[in-house]
Amino acid sequence: MGNSEMHLDGKSIQFPTITGSENKKAFDISKLRADTGYVTLDYGLKNTAVTKSSITFLNGEEGILRYRGYPIEQLAEKASFLEVAYLLIYGELPSQKELDTFTSGVTNHTLIHENMKKFFEGYPQHAHPMGVLASMTCALSSFYPESLNPNADEESIDQTILRLIAKTATIAAWSYKNSVGHPVMYPQNRLDYSSNLLYMMFAKPTEPYEINDKVVSALNKLLILHADHEQNCSTFTTRVVGSSQASLYASISAGIMALWGPLHGGANQAVVEMLQQIYDDGGASKANIDKWIARFKDKESGQRLMGFGHRVYKNFDPRATIIKKAADEVLDDLNIDDPLLDIAKELEYAALNDPYFIDKKLYPNVDYYSGLLYRAMGIPVDMFTVMFALGRLPGWIANWKEMMEDKQPITRPRQIYIGENKRDFIPITER
Ligand code: ACO
């Protein structure tokens, strides 16, 4: 730790400097207000580190993403989703025995309380599954009142973690079943996490369901690629809510809600809807693509090229590279000819060669191709963000756990008040 100096109102102030892994540097300004009366203003927290963390390393300039030090490319290629979940939550890759125990812990908690099944009857059929997932995740806490204590012993916390990973998959699948008016399918504990999720979504009691290994492998990859992304909006939300000592269920439910927005996880749905709009408007012809690119550059249009741009990645999003390749492979394997994929590629090419997108360093992000991959797997559009949430769950849990173990204080930022100075109340008859 070093020191850096700043001159303010004729005084010299020293700040401790912090150097993280990979030589990442920061000033610690936590005493600034106490020492000088000044606070810092940083809209969108674009330049503010809100915590120290040893979970995920991200270098937006070079397009690097690592979980606990392991490159995302290696994990996506070689690991299973539950293996990565264990790595994120507990810090190390599991031994075979640890993975077996963790996996059987998850599979043994896949059922949800039968009373919760009745909750689904209360939702209208067109209810967005993200709203259902967020509220049902919070509702889980009412069945496990002991989980309300976020400072419970390690064993209880581990139990809540297993329940969350297992039961959110069942809730997600059943919310889809509810939306199409089909009977729910109970989880099959003989199946791995991804196969079971597909089974609960697509099997019917009337006929046998064949699991397609290529689809399972693509889903496993997608879940891993989404599993953590350091201090993004939903992870920070999970930390903020958890910092008030609300339960883990409440904190995760808040994270799900933050993910729902189209500027965050909701972008995968928005991308496919945008591609469909372009398709309906004339398809992948050069004239049509040029027209839409011009619309995305025009701020007055209110439309952005969804799936492009990222707060942190200013070169390329390594997840997008892996997903683009997986989308090509899966569509090929399943013999699907999706005209939206052609539009996506033409649009990407046009944007990457346009000075507007080049100058602003706007590249495809994780959501640009993930929607097309979900679509090829038969997953309906409004379930895309739910799939993202299931993938991101281990990252939310890991961040919550890290924050609790670090005993971090409640998150409570400052503001700069710009409203009226003191004035006296005027009786209504005199206004
Ligand atoms: N299309 C057109 N213009 C864009 C786009 C886009 N997709 N993204 C950013 N810009 C422009 C902005 O208009 C702005 O222009 P200006 O400087 O002339 O005002 C400039 O690029 C910077 O954009 P900001 O919104 O200030 O950048 P920020 O870092 O706040 O936002 C964000 C990042 C929200 C991802 C943005 O790029 C965006 O809206 N992208 C589309 C939505 C999307 O794909 N979201 C998913 C992100 S990945 C994830 O959350 C999992």
C-alpha cells in the first residue's frame, strides 16, 4: 500500500493507494469527507470500485474474463456448470468427492414445497417468467424461516445455497409450463443439472422425452459463460440488499429483478425482438441493414443496437466470441436455418465497420448471440433472461458470501443535494 497526494483548498491531502492483482490500482477515498468535507460524484459508479473481491477478474480493454483465476475459455470448454458454481462460491475447483457431494446436495433439493405449486395457479398465463422467478425465489424464504438469518452457521448457509441452486431451476421450468398451460414435470434426480432443466421445460407426461446431448452441452456452456461478471448491476444489487442483513433469498430475488432490465440481462430478449423487427422490415438486404444502422446511430430514434456495447468491455466481450461459435455449431448440428442469424451477422459486420461504433468502442456483448442460441434450443423468448438468471446465480451467491464473510458495512452512498434551501411552510389558502 502506498500514498498519493491531492491538493484541495490550499491543503495537501494524502490518500492510501491500493494495488490489486494484475497491478490494478485505486485510491481509498473512504476518509475524504471526514478529512475535507468533500464527497465524490460518480454517476453510474463508472469510476468507483465498490469492494475488493477475489472472485472474478475482468479486463475490458483486453477482453479477459477469469473466474477465480481460471480463463473463461477453459472453463466453458472443460467444466460442468455445477463445477463452476462450486468454484465461484467456495474459491477452488472441487475434487471429485467434493463435486459429488455438492451435486447430490443440489439434486436432493430440486423439489419445491407442494404448496408452491399452487402459487403458479394464481399467475395469469401471460405473466413474465422473470417476475414469477423473482417473487417465487423470495417466497422460498417463507418455507425455510431459519434462512432469514444471514449470519447463521456455515452448514445452514450451505443448505440455503443448495436449495437456491436446485429450486430456482424447478421454478423457472414450471413458470414456462404455466405460460403454455401444460402440466408441470417433476425433476428427475438421475439427470445432470442442464438435462434436468431441459426435461422439466420440454418433457410432457404423454410421451417419452429424448435429451439431445448437443443442446445439453450448449446449455452447460451458456450457463458457465453467464455465471459471474464481477460488479454488474444485478450482482451489485444483490450485495446492496444483502448489506442490510436481509436474507440470502431476498438478496437473490433483488438480483433477479435488476437483471430483468433491457440494459442488463433483458438485452438477450431485446436482441431477438430487434432482429425479428428487422426481418419483418425487409430482411438482411444491404439497404435494409444500412437503414437500421442509421436508426441505431440516431439518438432521436430512441433505438440502440441491442447486444452491442458494454460498460467495461471496450475491445471485445470474450463471452460473445464463444457464444457466436456455439450458436453456429448448434444451428448446424440441429440443421436449423435461422434467418435471424443471417441478419445478426450482417448487422454485426456493418456495425464493426462503421465509424460511429468503432469510435465509441461498441462491440457485440454476451447477449448478441445468446438469444439466437436459446432460440435454436427451443427456448421461448421471454425465458431468455430467466436462463441468464439461472446461470448468474452462483455469481450472486459468491458475491453475497464474500461480502458477508468480509463483514462489510451497509451500502449507503451520499448525494449532492441540489434542491431548495430552507423555506417556510405556506398555508394552502395563501398558495
Ligand atoms: N447502440 C447505439 N449507440 C450506443 C449503444 C448501442 N448499443 N451503446 C452505447 N451507445 C452510445 C451511446 O449513445 C453513447 O453515445 P454518446 O457518447 O454520443 O452519448 C455512447 O455510446 C456511450 O454509451 P453509454 O450508454 O453512455 O455507455 P454505458 O457504459 O453507460 O452503457 C450499455 C453500456 C448499457 C451496455 C450500452 O452500451 C447499451 O445500452 N447497449 C445496448 C443494450 C445491451 O446490449 N445491454 C446488455 C449489456 S451486457 C449485460 O448486461 C449482460
